[in-house]
Amino acid sequence: MTDNQNKSNSGWKTLAILSCLGIIVMFDETMILPAIPDFIRDFGISYSTSSWLLSAYIIAAAVMTPIAGRLSDIYGKKKMLLIVMAIYTVGVVSGRFATNIEFMLFARVLQGVGMAMFPIAFGIIRESLPEKNFATGQTIFSSTFPAGAIIGLVGGAVIIQNFGWQATFLVILPVAIALWITILKFMHVPNITPSGEDQRLADKSIDIKGTILLAVTIVSFLSGITFLESKSTGFYVSGLFVVSAISFAAFIITEKKTRQPLLDLKLMISKNFLPPTIILMLVFLSIFTVYLTIPVMVRSPVPLGFGGDALAVANVQLPFMVVFLVTTVISGFILNKIKNTNLTLIGTIVSTIGFFLLVMFHSTEIMVTIGLTVLGVGLSLSIAGGFNVILVSVPVQVTGIALGMTMLLDLVGMSVGPVFAGIFQDAYRGTINGVAGEFPTETAYIMIFVAAALISLTSVILSIIVSRRKIIQQQ
């Protein structure tokens, strides 16, 4: 058997193991969606505070993703993957025993660290598979996201309905432990030897000062965005943004001086790298603007909502997840037929159509389902095209850093989206005779869907610009 055949066989085994990883992490993220109203009730929190269930997760992910990407290039992707998985598993266990919002947010932070597994896994796949099989491998791994989301949405709804949200965390725990052991014992990751200007990666050092400044920048900025929807004073929110600006300026100065920067600033301003990364950020920003909105809409009492339960949330969102899965798989084959920038453009256009459908037609569950289904098609095509553009336009030795930087901006988009939704939900609330509490009104949902549609329209404009440029593939 030739070396290429050995690499291919080992690569497919690695892909199969990592695909299981994608499934369980997305299961964890999706399973709590139907329970958002339950968290609001059980913890006695407001709609504003409930957004922290996602924001805490994303802030932790945003801080850890670029750091883990850098460390994986220095110390080895397998080692970092195992460390991040261990932290994630502790977070899963902690979620089971949360009895108040503070402890649950702590658990969500630990679970958010697990998001750093994805850029590491993408890098491992690129190194493990032959170049001709990489697009197929990328497609298979990407398809595990919607596959895990489908399992989490349906399974989570059933578990929540019958056993409560606490039981959902127990389902993941044994699978996560078994997968950690499998990666440790059976997954082989090839060593890529740096050469030329990438010899700097061989230096096993980490930019501690830059890491601290980056963490302060991200946490203060995302916290400021999140607190916009709360009753916090303008002075407090302004202070967070000032801190973020100062620490970001200090981070840029530090990164320019250090020999081993945490983030590659030259890569960040690359015409090949930056535009598709911004497009992906806008894609995630738009979809996450409606991410937490749908469960609230479905479970709010009639006439301000559909008056459904956790299973009703799953029924409305399931077609979106299924279509997302199918289109993600198909997109891998489409990538071999058309240019990746064209695929990104098509995806952003379809997504925008889906958002405008939600703006115009959302009075029934079936209407919302149709709009979300169109979104599923556009989202999968946008992600497949955008990530492929980035992966083929950076040297293989810095894929960890590049994907970490990409995920960082994507996570910023994911964090800002729910904040927009929370602002509108708090601004436009109404009461129902005979029902305690206040719930988002029709105006809130229209504003949320319009905001998402306009953000998506911006990604279309950028995709048109990128599609006219020639992306240079680098080895």
C-alpha cells in the first residue's frame, strides 16, 4: 500500500472520529433551545438576562478560539483538542447541577470553550486527507453540525418535555467521555514541519500579553453589546466600550512588536482572507438574530405567540435543520462544479430571500417553518463556500490561526445577533388577559426579522465584490 493510500485511510478514520465530535457539540448547543422559556421561569429571569445563556457561551468561545488555534499550531492539534474537550465535558456536567442563573452561566462558559474544537478539527482534517479529498472531507465534517442540531432539537425537546431540561446534559456525558478516549487511543494526526517564513511556528512560545489584551477586548466589547438591552446606565455601557477600545489599541501595538503574535495581522488584512471572513460573520449575525426568537415566539401564549410547548418548537425548526443538513452535503459536490465565491454569493442571496419571507409571512407556524427552510438552504451554501475560500487561500501551516481568527469574528456575529433580538423583545412587550407576565408583540418580531434581512442583504453586496476577485490558492 502506498503512502498516499495509507494517508487516505488514516484520514478517513480521523474524519469519522471528528464527525462524532461535531455531532455531540451541536447536540449540546441545540438541545437547550426549546427550554429557553423554562430557564426564564425556573431561574426567575427576564428576556434580557436569558440572552446571557447564549452570550456567555459565545464570549468564552470567542476568547478561546483564536488562542486554541495558535496553541494547536505550536503544541499539536491533537493535544489541544483533548484539553479543550476535557474542559467542555466538565461544563456539561456542571450544567446538570445548575440551580440558578449564575451557576448555569458558569457551565455555559465552560461549554463555550468547547467551540474552540472546531478550527482545530478543520486543521486536522486538512492535514490528514489528500488534497483531492479535502473538499469532500470538509463537506462531511460540516454536515455534522446540522446533523447534531437535528438530533439535539428533536431529542432535546422530547427529553425536556418528559424529564426536564436537567436530563439533557446527562445524555451527552457518556458519549463525550467515550469520544475523548477514542481520540486519545485511535486518532493519528500527522506532523507538519514548518518551513521558510513559517519557522516562527516552531518556537513553542505564546504571546501572554497579547492573550490577556485580546481577552479583555473581546469580553468588554461583547459585554457592552449585551448590556445595551438591559437597564444598565449609559455610563456603565460606555465604560465597557472605552475599555474595549483601549485594550484593542494596546493589543495591536503589542502584536506588531512581538515575534510570536497570537493573531497574524498581515493575514487579517489579506484581500483573500478578510472579505470572506466578514461575509461569514454577517451570515452568522443575521441567523443568530432569529436564533433565540423562534422558541419565544412558539411558546408565548396566543395571541402574542403560538402557545406551543417544547415539542412544538422542534416541529417548527426541524425542517430548517433537515434542509440545512441535506444542502450542506450537496454543497460539497457543488464546490467541485462552480467557484467557491459563486457558491457563497448564491447562499447569501437565498438567505436574504428567507429573511424577507419571515418579515412578510410569520402569522402561523407553517409560514415560519417555510421561511426558516429557505434560510437553511442559504445558510449551508454560504458557510460551505465561505470556509472553502478561506481554507484554500492560506498556507496549510497557519490554518489553525486562520480558522481561529475566522471563528472569532463569526462568534462576535453570533453574540451580537441575540442582543438585537433581546432589545426588540424588551422594547415591544404586551400583556394578555388572564395570563401573568409580559410577552414580545408582533412589532418585536417584525423588527427582528427586518434587522436580520438587512444584515443578510449586506452580506450579498460583499459576496458580489468577492465573486469578482480571483482567490489565490496557497499550499
